[in-house]
Amino acid sequence: MEDLYPIKQFVDEEGKFSDESIKNEISSELVQTFYYHMLRIRTFDRKAKNLQRQGRLGTYALFEGQEAAQVGSALSLKQDDWVFPTYRDHGALLTFGADMPRVFLYWNGRVEGNIHPDRNIFPPAVPIATQLPHAAGAAWAEKRRGTTNASIAYFGDGATSEGDFHEGMNFASVFKLPVVFFNQNNGFAISVPIEKQMNSKTIAQKSVAYGMPGVRIDGNDIFAVYFETRKAFERARNGEGPTLIEAVTQRFGAHTTADDPTKYRDQNEVDAQRDKVDPLLRLERFMKEYGYWDAEWVEVTSKKIEAEIEEAVVQMESFPAPNVDDLFDHVFEEMPWPIKEQKENYLESLRGGN
Ligand SMILES: Cc1ncc(C[n+]2csc(CCOP(=O)(O)OP(=O)(O)O)c2C)c(N)n1
């Protein structure tokens, strides 16, 4: 079959323009903003992994390798937009303006981690693809209210095999809703490689079935991610409906800290490709190639980021351990009897009963 969705790229692996059409839209401020956020979320991700290893954080989903996809997409949001993330998208959330101590608290099982008071961010969807209909619903509400706010649904390649993916896409298209369906294709659904999970050549082509534009981008090229997502949001805000974006990327590490990737892929191969694939390294090469690199600025920025993260850890650790009641108390506004019963049974079992 003809490749209908060639990968779109503006900056190649060596950090050089492969397409100069965006050249006039690039400023040193924009490039530094990209670098700042990518470095910030990478530093956060590594810190979180270390904290988990030290027993100071619960099981954690790593996103190293996916920084360009998360930062580039989140920077194209407006402050009042809606974000529907998965458990792997806290890099995007931090870029959008989520409260960092609360992001840490989420990974420590505290309910405060599900809420970011200053932004329209939904709690991360752990049941795969359930957030897509939610994103369509929020976009519908905004459309009915007559605003120009839009929503973004983040999801992985595995999510496209779930019914909710298709329902969300169909609904958004039929009602021409302002949604961006942002897929990060990192090649794996835990241990299942994409070839074993679907028979379509690309995820972008699934847009055809729902009559919406699809675009396949180099998800490690932050320029491609930023400019293409921004375009999709412009369409959404102009009343032209949803877009499906497939950002082709890679996760360098395990699925979560509870996973051992050496069981299903050759980790040496992943590590060997790193120099070619790493999105932060690509941006660094770009900055050096085109005169945007300022070593002093990078040093000051790294220090600022480290201090911010240390302070967020102090705040996270000032909270007591989570309460068992939290497991039951926040599902419904008024607790229905089956949950009440489950809660009572569980508390009883903790007291040594059956
Ligand atoms: C409905 C549902 N089925 C199965 C799982 C178990 N599960 C957790 S993560 C995951 C893989 C999802 O892969 P993908 O959508 O590609 O996202 P990624 O983890 O790679 O970011 C699965 C199957 C789940 N959480 N929800």
C-alpha cells in the first residue's frame, strides 16, 4: 500500500533543517522555551525514578524519550483549554502549568495529585483510552457555550485498539468538535510491539475512517510537534473539527518502574540508538548549529530546575501517607451502597476481620 502518511519533520537527527518553511517563525525565545521545558521534564522524570528506587515514591511511569512530543503539544495549548492525559503524560501537564508537588503526590497515591487548581486537567486515565470520549465531551460543552476553548486527548499506540478510541473519534467528527487527538506512538503497549497489535501501517491513517485530517509527525522533532499541533488547534478553534496526530517516538526506559523491558526487547539496541533518537540532544544540536546555544544560560537554567524539583520533593514529603478511605471516597459525590459496603468490608479486613 502506498504510504499516505509520510513522517513530517522540520529538523533532522543532526539538528539541521530538513524543511525550512518554519524558519521565519523561530525566535531565540521559542527555542529556549522548548529547551527549558524539555530539560525540566527530563530532570523531573529522572528524579522521580530515583525517588521510586529509594522507596520515596510509588510505582512510576517513565516518559524519557517522549519529551519533544509532550512539550511541543502542551505549548500549543491556551490556558483555558482542557487536557485529558494518561499516566505517562505528566511531562505535558508540567509544561501546561500543572503544580509540580501535586504531580509528585499523584505518584505517592494522594488524592491531591488528581487536581490542579489553576488548569483544566483531568486525572490521568489509567484504563486505556477512556479519556477520548471525555475529551470529546468537554469539547462539545465548550462548543455549545460558544467559546474558542479546545481539548486535547493524549494516548498511546495501544489505546487505538480500544473501543473508546473509536467512539471518541467518531463522536468528535460527527459533531465537528474542537479536539486534538494526540497519539504518542512509542512502539509498545507494555510488552506488545505495534506490529502485533494492529494491522494498519500507521495510526494517522485511522483518521480517514472518521473523516478527519490525520498527520504523522516525527515525535522527536519538537518543531514538527509544536507547529503541527498548533495548526490542529487553529482548525479546532475555527470550528473545523478534530484532528488526529500520530507522533512517532520512543520510550527509552521501562513501561513503569514495575516493568522489566529486557523481557521483550533488546535494551542494548535501544541504548545504541539513543544518540540518534534523543529529542533533547537533537534540540541541543540545533541550537549549536544555528547559534542559539548559550552555555551560561543552560547552566543557570539547569540549576533553577534542580532547585524547583528539590523544593517540590520537600513539599510532597511534608504530606502524610495516603488514607485508605481515599480509595472509596471520591468516585461519586454521594457514595452508593455497593461502594459503602466494599469500604466497610475492606476496613474490617484491615482490622483483622474477614
Ligand atoms: C482497559 C485497560 N486494559 C488494559 C490495561 C493494562 N495496561 C496498562 S498500560 C497498557 C499499555 C498501553 O499502551 P499504550 O496505549 O501504547 O500506552 P503507553 O503505555 O505505551 O504509553 C495496558 C494494556 C489497562 N490499564 N486498561
